Amino acid sequence: MKILLVEDDLSICEFLCATLTAYRYTVDIATDGKLGLELALQGEYSVILLDVMLPRLDGLSICRQLRDRRCQTPILMLTAKDADEDVVMGLDVGADDYVTKPCEASQLIARIRALSRRQVNAMSYSVLMWGNLCLNPNLIQVTYKQQLIALSPKEYSLLELFLRHPQRIFSRSNIIDHLWSIDESPTDAAVTNLIKDLRRKLKSAGMVEELIETVYRLGYRLKVAPQKEKQEEAETKQQEPSDPEQEGLVLIEEATQEFQASLPERIKILETAARSLQVDYFDSVQRERVIEEAHRLAGALGTFGYAKGSELARAIEHLFSDQSELGEQQFNQFLQLLAQLQQEIFPPPTTPPSPKVMIVDDDPVHLKTLALLLQPWGLKVTCVGNPEQFWQVLTSTEPDLLLLDLEMPTFNGIELCRVVRQDLKYADLPIIVVTAHTGIDSIQQVFAAGADEFISKPIVDPELVTRVLSRIEGASRVQGARLTRMQQQLLQSQQQQLQISQGKAKIDSLTQVATRYHCDEFLEREWQRLIYKQTSLCLIICDIDHFQTYNDRYGYQAANSCLQQVANTIRQCIDRSHDLLARSGGDEFMIALSDTGLVRALQVVERIQQAIATLKIPHQCSSTNGYMTLSLGITGGIPSQDKSYKDLIAIAKQALYTAKARGFNTYCLYSL
């Protein structure tokens, strides 16, 4: 359920938001009256918590305007003004309840529940049932056949949303509106993953029935609950055939998936034409094939909802049909159209979820310091200041690593460590203990309790980050957490990262090419120069396919040698007096080509791929044909004032991800 909190005191906002979130509410916050009124009129909220004294527009005026506009959402006035006339005035303008500050959390939650019951129906806070599945809103727990199911807050809220509205179809945007606060920006993929996680947990709990139904092109809804007396029979019977309309929708979905699977091969025909044109080996047979394939793509893309893709394919068809001979200008136009078409039909893959770290420390300052050190590295950090809440937070967040303070009241780090290790589910969970006591006895106790390692106080920033990332990566096969490229970069080149952060190094110590910092400087300078010159700037980003697998198989020294060989090989394929090669992190390299068009950029890519193939570095991976390969992303264009060199990097990255998604050992070109 979603609540709007209109309060200008940030400390009160933080406290109330934390309290409400703990009770599985999603909270939107407005710190002034004008914004609060706009959100209340636009959003779907179960309850509005409204302060009286607010900047720009006071709470009484907000309440009056909401009721004048027929807004029926329950309003709870929350204020320090407790005189009888203030209470009467608040109720007279349309408030449903009036609570004075300070207010006990339990009392506030009880009043919110009471208002919610009035808004919907008297049964809304009774236990919600679906077959043998039970959700108890008062205890905030879910059971199946009386066995408790541990759900995350978002999973719990999603299940409650479906159970409370059994007939309603929720689109992904509807679900985002109900479950995420307005300052968050989740994608549709976040909803898909959340539904997948909920289905998986229910199945793990023993549910054989499918709870959530996917409604084609509309969203999701709750399936009809199975009858208990027929439930056992239904588990053994095959699913009955669907009605003709449903079967038709299934066939359409299958056809769509088959078409999408065929797109990479169909696009290869156009890519082959680009290579042939590049080396002046393009004949009339290939020309006819391009026209035919572009014509078919234009029709098929339009049929399956790729309207812009259809227009681009049609433009390629006309380009080859109208010109008797393609000159350089037409060739560049073809490359631009092909890049735009690739970008339209091959969107970049979604970013994997960040690894989660849970920090337990009774010192709020130290707790905040640790969180600030880890969050910039892409880690999702959960802080626990009260050790008594440890187990509840642990089971709800499912972290990939625990960071425990040694000395705390009630339960110390060693006691918590022992409790975790006694549970089979968390036997392999990495645990790092933070302590100021580095004597032999203390360290022996830490390891005897089951900790993986300790960090001594005062904490050194790089040491903390490196040890946390290293432990997560080491346990990745057990925990399912995968480090992002940025995090792997730290593990593979910690010395370089420290040098860059302290001295802004321009030369990578391992490969002797430029650093990412130097490359950024070069790109920014060339971007500004070429704006006035009106000539092209191109960027190629490449990385080694399955490098982490190579590192795990052959070892750290072999991986370093491989990076050096790749860097030297790429260096031989560019004009070192004119172009810049940089190692941007880990196994990733950037090649900046100044005063260069896409045609030359493609030539450079072809040389690099051929040279890497000649190296024949052994790499036993199913998608590398036994040797080391590269995937590359290419972009370029004339710089302009309304963009920056960072756009160049972002688009080249996007092209690289698409190349990876299409099977490695290939390249993709996106226009700037």
C-alpha cells in the first residue's frame, strides 16, 4: 500500500518513512504544500499524512482543496498543534483523523490501518487467502500450508496487491505506481524480475499452482483460486486446452518470439554488404539481396510493432534501389541507417542487480561511514543499528555479504556470526568482522566463530572496498551475486586505482597504454576542438570475451600477460601519432579516433579482429572457438554543443553490450 507524507521537517520525514517502510508501506514524500497537493491529486494513495504548518501552502488549505475536488483518499493530520480549536478546524475542512506530535509508531500504524479499512471494506485487513496460501496483514507474514515464506518487502507488497484486487489486471506501470516511491525510477524489467522472484519463492515453498497470470500485452492478474477439495486432483491432471481466443494469442506470441530470434541473421545480410562495400567487393547479386532483405524487413518489422525500424529498413531499400552506384556519401548514409536499425531492434541488455551488503553496527556515525564508502562501488547497502533486528533484516534482504562490528550491546559480532553459521541456509555467506582489537586472542575468537576475515580500525578506504568485493566475487557461484565490470576492475588493478585516485595517472602500469582518466581528457579536448572544425570523432570500446573465465582457468599471471598482448596488438592497428588507445578498466579498452569517419573506424575494427585472431591465445570457452576473441562497440559523428564526449562513450558502451548479447566475437555500430 502506498502513502503520501507531506512534511517539511526532514528528520521527521526520515523517521516516519523508515517506520512506514518497516510495515511494508511504500512512501512518497513532499516537503512543501504545493508539491503535496499535486501528488495527492495525481497519485493513487491509500492514506495521506498531512502536516499543518507547511511552506507555500498550509495543510488545512490542502485538505480543503482535495475535498473540493472530490478526492476521497483518507487524510490523517499530523501536527504539533494540539489545541481543541485546531483539531476541530482540521476535521471541519475534511480530515478523517488528527494526531498530535510526538506520536508513538504503533498508534500511528493503527490509525493508518483504521483509515484504510474505512476506505475499502471491513474485511480489507482480515487474513487474505488463495487456496492454501495465507497473507496476514496484521502480522506482516505469508504462509503456505502453515509454513512461513520469507518474502522481501517488495515481494510481500506485490502479493498483497494481487490478493486485494483479484479481478484487476495490473500493467507494469500500474505496479510501479503502487510499489515504488515517486523518487525511484525502476524500469519495466524491474517488475518482470520481481514477479519472477515471487513465483520462484512460492514454488520453492511447495506451491504447484500458478498464482499470477500473464495477460497478453496488458499485464498481470491473480488467477482464480483453486478449490481445496479439487486441489490435489488438479495437481495431477494436465492443464485443459484453452479457448480458441487464448490459443490464438499464444500463437501470436510464439510467432513474435520466432521473428525476434531471426533478426540477428537477417541483419547480418546488411552487415555483410557494409563489409563488401568497404573493400570494394560489392556486386549486383549482393545489391539485389540487400534490396530484397530490406524490403522484407520493412514489412515484417511494421507487422510486429517496430514502426521506426520499418521506416529505417524502407530507407535502406530506397537507397540501394535509387542509386546506380554508391559513392562515399551514400555509403556513410547506409552505415548510419544500419546503425540506427541495429539500435532500434537490439536494445542493450538490462543491468544485473547489484550485490547486497548488510552492515551491523550500533554506532550510527560508523554505520553511515561504512555505507558511504561502499555505495559508490555499485553495492546495495542495508544498515542495521539495532542488533536485535538482525535476523529479521537478514532474512528479508538476503545479503551477499555481512559486515559485523565486534563490540555491540545485547549481541556482539562473534555471537551473531555463530548464529549465522548454525543455519544451513547461510553457511556459505561471507562474513567480515570489523574490530579495533587485533590481538591474537581476539582474532582467534573471530575466526573460531566462523568469520571469513577481519578488518582492523581505523578503516582504510581501499582495503575495505577491495576485501568486500573480493569476498563477494569469491562466493559468487554459491550466492549468485555477480560483480559489475567496475567492481571487477578494482579487484584486477587495485594498485592502478589507488594511483589514479591519488595522482591522476595517465599511463596504465600493466599495459603501458593510456588510462581512462587520460582518455576522458583527450575526448573532452577533441570534442571541443572538432565542434568548430566540423569533422568527425569516433570511439571504439572493446573488451575480451569471457575474460573472467580465462582469469579463473589460467590464473592471474596469465591474465595479465593476455592483457599486455591484447594492448600491444591493438596499438599496432592504429595510428599512434593521431589516435589514442586507453585501458578503461579490467579487460576493457577504448580507442579514440580524431578527425575520423565511420569508414576508417570500421577498417580499424577489421584490423584489430584479424590481428587478435592471429595471436591465437588459447581460451577454452564454448563461444570463443578455442582462442581469445574480442567484442567491440563503435560510434562516431560530428560533435555538437548540445551533446558531450560522455554521450559518445555511452553510445559506444551500448553498442558493445549489443555485440555481446548477439554472441561475442563481433562488433556493433551505433550512430551518435
